[in-house]
Amino acid sequence: MTFQHGGQFEGGRVQTRRGGGRGRGIAIGGGLGGLVVVVLVALLGGDPTSLLSGGSGAGGGEQHGVIAACDAEQANSRRDCRLSATVEALDSYWVEALPAAGVGATAEQIQPGVVSFEQATTTGCGQASASTGPFYCPPDRTIYLDLGFYDLLSSQYGASGGSLAEMYVVAHEYGHHIQQLTGVFDRTDRSGTGDDSDSVRVELQADCYAGLWAGHAASTQDPETGVTYLEPIRESELADALSAAAAVGDDHIQQQSGGGVDPDSWTHGSSEQRRRWFTTGYQRGTLDACDTFGAATL
């Protein structure tokens, strides 16, 4: 999936934080086993508060900035520009789609904060390290991620990679912000586990929202240039996104850790469920289609 030739992205939307030090991070053991704990509870969504330390800072010398303006060619070749352009494309879609669905929110409220950090940083949910994985923090309504996570997604969890896979991660986290605005977080019990739990339904709905955005992305125009953000999605690119969704399925992660598959402990859904709900949003193209809470089966 590539950004349309001639597209321009003004930048300034994504904050950068560099040199924050190692931080206190997450109080778990090292290695794949420890990372699996993080993934099962916080990766690609959920409330990571219980995994983040309560430290007051990420260490001295942290430098703050923003991702500068990029053109389409840079967005197609550089991860930082791709992140910035993806966020701008998500903004444009949801600023129109959410009010059209009857959700009363201003454009400013609909657009979450986005922070790209290295090593460690302070969040509204506590102290985060790169090993936390991408997450949305409800208290400060901000998405946090370390761009190096995409390499881990491929090397450790077998995702095929690709630009749409990276966009899927961001769109999923943006979906959690939409859930915050629609009241889903307030109405659900996200502390439970199991293949039919509210936790899993929340995550699968965010997957569906990511697919919903992807399905509309090639027809959503940049309001400044009138150019559609993305070229039509190729089948190979869609396969990349589905591969990323499957890689972070609870059953796949449990298998990767060398243990048995235990549906009672799931918090995000199986690989098959995550692929299917992304596809549901992509193919059906409406918020109503993403009602995982009204679905008889997941």
C-alpha cells in the first residue's frame, strides 16, 4: 500500500521523544517469555497501566520534537514519515466518519495525541519502555510506539512486514481512541480474560476499525491537495496486514512461547478472529459492521 504520488503531509502531528534512557520500564523478566506477558496484556491495545511503572520521568536529556513535513515518496520509504502520513490520513477519515455516525465530538477531540519514542518515556499511564509495544493510553488520550517494534513483529512473531502492516498497527491504536470517544471503554470490563470476554471484544472491534479505515483510505482525499491519500490496496498488501493481525493473536503468541493454547487467558483474540474482524471492517465499510459486542459469536 503506497501513498499517492503528489501527496503532501504537513507534519507536526506526531511528537518525537529521543534519548529518554532505559527508564524503569516493565517489571517483568527478560527474554521472549517476558515479552509474551507484555503482548498478552498490552500489545496493540488494552490498558497497559498495570504493566507500566509509576516512575516520574524517563531520565534526563530526553529531546522532544515533531516529525516534519513529508511528501508521498518519503512516506513510502521512511518509517517516521509513513507514521506521520498514516496519522494524517486517519485524522481525515475519522473526522468525517465519526460525526456522520452520530457521535458528537469536535475535530480536535477526534484526533488523539501520537508519540514516537525511543528507549523510554513518561505517559499518562506510567513509565513506558520500548518493550511495552505500541499502546493507547486512555488518561492522556495518546498513542505511544517505538518504530523498532515493526522489526520485532516480523523477526519474533513471523509477520510478513510491509507498509500496510505498519499502518494496521497505528490504525488499531487509533481505533482504541475512537472507542474512548464512543464510550466503549466506560461500558466494558476490560479486566477480564477469555475468548468471549469484553477485553477480546474491545480488541477485535479495534481490528475492525483498522480494516474499516483501510477500506476507505484510497478514496479519502487530503483536504489541502484534493489527492487521495493512498493508492488502491493490492492483494499482497492486504495479505501483509492480515499477517500482522494473525501474528499478534493470543493463540499464536502462546504457541510461540512454547506453551499450550489457553482460550481462558486470552485478552486480544485468536489469529483467526483478528484476521476476520479486520476483513469485516475492510469489506463491509460501516461502523455498524464492527459491533463486536452485539455479535453472537466472535
